[in-house]
Amino acid sequence: MILINEHTARVDYLSQTYGGKTHDKKIADTEAIQYPRHATLDQDTGFQGYAPLGVLTFQPKKKPKGKNLGVADLFFNRLISSVRIRVEHVIASIKRCRIVKDVLRNTKEGFSDLVMRIACALHNWRISFRHPTPSQQLRAGYFR
């Protein structure tokens, strides 16, 4: 499970790795993540029923059986998917490290967690060079 800052495109939280059949909501409940006060959380439909205290959650509406979604729900789903596409781009950037997306045959304990942490750190490092913070820009000008 990965939490990404929508504005900076940085990975803010990475859970330990779980097996492919583990449900997303169960992972979120197990991890007991501490969110900042008044945070907003745009979540996937795999987190149905996950609503941490003090956090404003947004989740796409599912189409009811045999019915269609209303115009407002379709508009709301489009807004959420526009945020979700940024998350997918971050995940694709993390997967530039092929070891993350290929089948990992190393069975050493904790190795897959380490590989994912390194891939997320490399992503955050790339982002810091694309969009430097003001403090990084000041330091760069100072050492010229």
C-alpha cells in the first residue's frame, strides 16, 4: 500500500509487502496509519468501508445493479479519476526499477520490502530534481 502526496507526487508512506490475495482494506486496517489532521484521502474502491477518524475520504461511486449512475455521481467519479491518474503515474515511475515489476525469486526474509523501499526512494529522489523545493534552490545558488 502506497500513500502519495497529490501535490508533490512524492511517496509519503509505504507499507510492508503483502501477498497478492490480501485485500486492500485489510492491509489498511493492519497498518494503522496515522494521518495528519484534516487530511483528505482519495481512495480506490478496494478500500470500501475504510474511513479513518479525522480524515475526509473520497471514493468513487459504484454503479448499482441494474441501474445507471446519476450525472452528479459521474462527474464526481471523473474528479476522483483525475487524481487517481496522478497516482498511477507515480506507480509507473516506481516501476521503472524492473526488479519491482518482475517476478522476484529471492526468498530472503524482508528482501522484497527493501527493494520496494529503494524503488520509492529513487522515485522521490528523481522528483526532488525535477521540482526542487525553495531551500534546495537556495543551496544550489550558494555553491556556484
